[in-house]
Amino acid sequence: MHGVDSWSTATSIAVSSFANTGCNDMCGKVRIPYPFGIGANCSVNKWYTIDCNSSMPYLSALNNLEVVGVDLENQTISVNMQKLSACSQTTKSVNLARSPFLYSKSHNKFVVEGCGNVVILGDDGSVLTGCSTTCSNHTTVMDRNNKCLGINCCETNIPHYLNSYSVNLTGLERLDGDRACGHAFLVDKNSYDEVRFSRKSFIPTSLLWTLVDYKHFSCCNKYMKDRRTVDLSNGTSVDTLKCSAFYPLDGNPYLLDGCVGM
């Protein structure tokens, strides 16, 4: 999983905490670095507050989604989201419109498991992308990179950063006996090998997190405060703060004393 294991053992030893002073930076096996925090007093704002229940982290302000990992370098948080099923009336994603999160177009791929046609729709009902599959009782065809090639599954990229989407599933079925329904879902690219064709109802999805209040942030001395513009599907964009450098990430650059060796 790309969030939890993105720091080396040496770095973990060198930096005592990735969290705010006096705050815990671990919930179970998941590291929770600032601007996220375990408890309201440890995060930058309510959207980044993590509840740690029975050693499991949840984004309390975002439908209590389970957190799989946080990646500071890529500015993403991976959360478990429910698959969209052809046998369910629910064909809409979790709506992120009022939150600082967006579905990451760089770190996710949209996957269809089953045979039929799936179209991804934007908020205004416009077609964003889609893919089609054909049926086979015998095999699922994938390439050497485990990419679905249209036999019992297909995949595509989302064209923009999205805060919500819906899907139109036409004739999507599964041919494996006890599961007649096909599924469509946005999944973290690094996690797909672990969850493909599994019976899990929830799968890891990467969200880009944005920071818009520049006055309340200072990067550690090895990093510069950079403004990144993220283009949205409706022709608008959002600016976000990113602590950037020309060398690999050491520690937590979003804390003044978070850099290794400072």
C-alpha cells in the first residue's frame, strides 16, 4: 500500500513524530501525518481530523471513511470506498463537493468487472469516459501489467479531477455462479492487484487533498511553499499549497521541525 510504507525505516527512526506536538502519529498500522491528525486538536481543520477506533482510522467529517494510508509526497489519502454494483440502486460516488478532497486522476483507475457497458457521467450528466467488456466463461484477459483488456473486465482513466461522478451500467453481469452482478469502481492503481476480482465490497481509492489557507502553513526549511493549480472537469480550478523540494521527501515538510536533519 503506497501510503503506509512510503517512508523508510531509517527515516521513521530519525523523526520521532509526523504529527503535531503532543499528538499521536499512528492509528493501528496506519501513520497519520499532519495536516491530518488524530483528534480535533491535532489536525489543521475538521476535514483532516481522524477518529481512531479500535486501532482503525476514519475520516470523521467525510462519511467516516476508513483510511488506508496517507502519502505526503503525492498529497493523497487512500480511503476504502464501496463498489458500485449493477444490482444496486446506488450508482453515485461519495460526493466530495464541500470538502477539500478530489478523486485523484493520477493515482486511480476506473475498473469494470463483469460484461456489459459502463459510462461515467459528470455532475451535469455529460459523458466523461467509459469502457465495454465481452463475456467469457473461461478466462479473463489481462496484459503483463495486469491491465484488463475487455474480456470480463475493462479499465479506463478519469479525464479530470472530480469531486463526484455517477455511472450508467448497462447489462453488466458476472458469470461466476454465485455473483451475478458486475461491479464498477475507482481504485488506487497500486492497490488493484490486491483487490481485483475479490469479494470485498470496499476498495482503496486515492483522494487528492488540498490546502487553500496559505497563511496558516509554513513548510520546514528544506522545502518551499508552492501553489499548485488543479483543473476540475467543469472548467474551474482550485489552488492548493504543496511543500515541494527537488529531492526525495524526508520526514514531514508540513511541520516546521518535521524535516530530517534540521
